[in-house]
Amino acid sequence: MSRPILKRKDIHEAAMKLFVEKGIEGTTTREIAEAAKAGEGTMFRHYKSKEDLAWHLFDENLSRFLAELEEDLAKQSTAKTRIRAMVEKCYVLFETDRTMCSYLLLSEHTVARQMPNGYKTPNTILVGIIEEGQAQGAIGPMDSKLYAAMVVGAILRVPIYKIYGRIREDLRNLIDPVTDSVWKMIAV
Amino acid sequence: MSRPILKRKDIHEAAMKLFVEKGIEGTTTREIAEAAKAGEGTMFRHYKSKEDLAWHLFDENLSRFLAELEEDLAKQSTAKTRIRAMVEKCYVLFETDRTMCSYLLLSEHTVARQMPNGYKTPNTILVGIIEEGQAQGAIGPMDSKLYAAMVVGAILRVPIYKIYGRIREDLRNLIDPVTDSVWKMIAV
DNA sequence: TTTAGTTGAGCGAATACTCGCTCATTAATA
DNA sequence: TATTAATGAGCGAGTATTCGCTCAACTAAA
């Protein structure tokens, strides 16, 4: 090997922060380089385009998040405790790494265009949880995809509104209230 | 007047369609002009920039939607029937003018940056409905803003997933099921 | 004739990406 | 251990292109 890769992480952090603040198209490659204290060409050594960087930031972080979530879910045996684990995972992430969480939430409708068919999302996982809950007789008989949509929506709208300043509470205090509310929505 | 304004509506329709398909930054003024069968300069007679056009499309359509919604709400006297009216208004709009509805839903995180403080949104209205419902003793005692966030999230995630093809049902068939589910979430 | 909507070639600033080069780091050789 | 060769990360000035916007000419309604 020649030289260790030192700048990639700096580029990740700078790009994510800027993408959240100004949007992907609204951020220039020069700004990323400057913020990362790197040369402008360096990001192209690791990614073939700015879009490619944005996609990797989304994909890698979401994948890691989902993998960790599935570990947590494996420890739970009921639908309700699984949903609680999901809420907890989301809200703890939000308070722990707000930039990353904001990026995942806000870039949904832009980066998400590039998701291949069958790409795994929190929604995919939730459909599974709900169908298992229905098999156990704990969750009502409605279409699992509709339930999943409503539950995902209810859970994720809270951090979105916290980003916009409409909610101020520390989200970790809302894990149980939100879980309980959402559970009422789908319980038999 | 010397000449009637003929192209503005064509520009609205073409721009909104393209903005939904390719995003605002991803759409060029030339593409808008071509799709609208108008000259490129025409949109600048009516709007001072592409961003300005995008904002007006958002603002005017949302304002009209909210005004109509408030008319409907005035006819209802209980929190639950008001929420039903809101769901109905959203889902009927979706099936009636999908492009416009998609634009409002998907541009939230981009155009929404420009919303002035105190700008009225569906969320604002919902907070009012919920607080009144709480005063009537029909809705639980939790923070009204948190309730509103969860309800908005649950309601709007359904059309979002229909845009992404994860839900196929005609949303007008889901008005009552969604209303009932959402109501369970917040009822005392 | 006046007025105002429409047009599209042209402009210039912005910017994503390239490429030839540097040099820190490692591996091989003596 | 000292020396040399090889590697590829890092750099940033340069460039081809794109794209938002302007404006002078044109057209049609009043």
C-alpha cells in the first residue's frame, strides 16, 4: 500500500453536514472540499461523482442503521416490544447523531429515487413486524402495508418536526408515549 | 389589457410535472419552456426566478387547499369528523390531481425552507383541531404538537407510499380506515 | 396606434469534473 | 539498517459545459 486514506472520513462529515444545511444540489464540490480541508479532486478519487457520494452516504448509513435495528429486534418477541425497539433506535440515533439522522430523513425524496427495486427500508422491516403480529393475533386485520405506512409516518414525523423546530422535547423522552400511541392505532 | 395571458397556466402545469419527476434543481428553465410550448423568457415575465416559480406553485396550491379544508372543517363539530374531513380532503386531492399533491408532498423539504415564520400548514390546523378536541374531552391529554405530528405523519405517509408504488389502493377507499386508525391513536 | 404578452438567441457566471503532478508510506533489496 | 523502488492518496489549476436570466424584436388584442 502507498498512503493511508485520511481524508475520506472528513469528506463524509463535511458533505453530510452541508447536504443537510443546503441540500445536495445546493452544495458545491468546492464547498465540500473546503469544509473537509481537502483538495477538490480528492472526493473524486473515492466517488465517481457528487451524486455518487450522496448515494453512498445514504446507503451506507441506512444499511448500518437497519442492520443494528434488526439485531435489536431479534431480542424482542412481541410486536409491541419490537415497535418500541424501532422507535427507540430512531429517536436515540436522532439525539446521538442528528446530522446523519437529518440526512436520512430529508434526503428521502431526492436520494431515494436511486433506490433499486426491493431495497430494504424501515418500512420493509415494519411490514414484517406487523404481519407477524397479525399472525400472533395482536394486531388488527387491516392491510399490513397500510398499517406500516401509518406507523412509519407517525414515528418519523416527530423527528422531522424537531428538525423544523416545531417540537423541542428530547426525543428519548418520547419513546414510550409514541410507542403507546402508535400501538393503539394497530392493536386488535 | 392588450393581450390576454395565455401561457402562464401551461407553464404552471409543465413546471409542476417536471419538478415532481426530476426535482426543482434537476429541471432546467429550457425544459419547462419546451414542455409548456412557451418561450424561455415567458416564465420570467411572470416570476422573477425559477425558485420563485417553485415557491409560488407551492404556496398558491397549499393556500388554496388549506382554505378549502377550513371551509370543510367549519361544517364539522367534533374532533373526529374534522379529522375525517382532513383525510378526505387530502386523499380526494391525491386521486384528483396527483401531480399537484405529489408536488406538495415531495417538495416539503426543499421549498419548505422558504416558509416564513408562522406560515400556515396542515399541521397548524391539526394542532387547533386537537386542542379543541382535548377541551371537549374527546382527545387524550398528551402534548397537542406531538399528537399533531403523529397524526399528520400517519395520514400523509399513505399517499407518499402510493407515489413510491408501495401502496396501490385507491386512497378514497382508505378514508375511513385511516381516520379510524388515527383516531384510536389520540382518543381518550 | 398603443400596450403588453411572447419569443429565443445570446450572455456570463458558476461549477462538476479532469489530469498531471507531488510525496507519504510501505516493501524489497543489499 | 540504509537505500531504492513502487504505489496510490492527495492536490488544485484548468476546462468544457451547463443553465439561469436578459433584452430587443415581434405579435396580437384593445
